[in-house]
Amino acid sequence: MAITTTTHLNFRGDARAALEFYQSVFGGEVALITFRDAGIPVAPEEADQITWGEVRGANGFHVMGYDVPSALSYDQGDKPVYVSVRGDADSADEIRSYWDGLAQGAKIEADLGPAPWGAPLYGMLKDQFGVVWVLDVQGSY
């Protein structure tokens, strides 16, 4: 049996905008189901928020997202999770392109560039939705 893991991001009302943004950066298809679509009772003003969403690309990118309803507790915290996007030696241009897209409105934690531990490219940023991304090209370590 084969398994995969997928990063699932939680938001408070921003899941649609975040997933559409990630689709604009990484490509692929975005799928969104609202609480209304699924028949899940939430506060009326939250009915069009996302209960299940994903972006899936032919390049292997896959991320899911959800709007935590106001009836549930939610605290994103400072750095509860990093989403890591790693490429091989031949994908430096692709990684740079993802970085350029994610950097729109982001807080740069570490500029994209060579890392002291041997990674040809490494960078970290907190995007406009508060999600921390690490993009790198795997080194020969």
C-alpha cells in the first residue's frame, strides 16, 4: 500500500483567497466546497466559507485548506507549521518562480539564496495569509 501526506491549512475566513492565491503561484486546479454546498450548519455569515478545499497540480504540488467556523476555537499561532517546497538540482528556476509568487505581500524571514549548509537555494517567508513557507533546492549533503 502506498500513502501520501498533504499539508492541510486552517484559516478563519481566508481559505478561498489563500487557495486561489496558491493556485496562481503553483498552477494546478483549485476545488472548493462551502459549508452551504455541504449542508453543514454554521453561522449564516459563514455559509459561503470553505469546509473543504484543495489545490492540486500536475507538478506534484498539493495543499488543502479549510475555514475554521467561529463556533470552534482557532489560534494560528506564530509558526505552527512550515510548508516545505523542495526541488532537485534541475528545479532552481521553478523554485525561484514559486518564491517570487509567494513573496507578494509576504514577510521575508530568510532571503532566497545559497545556504551555509550547502543547499544551493534556501528561503523562508510568511505569506500574506500568515503561512510560513520554506523553499529550497536540495544540496549534496
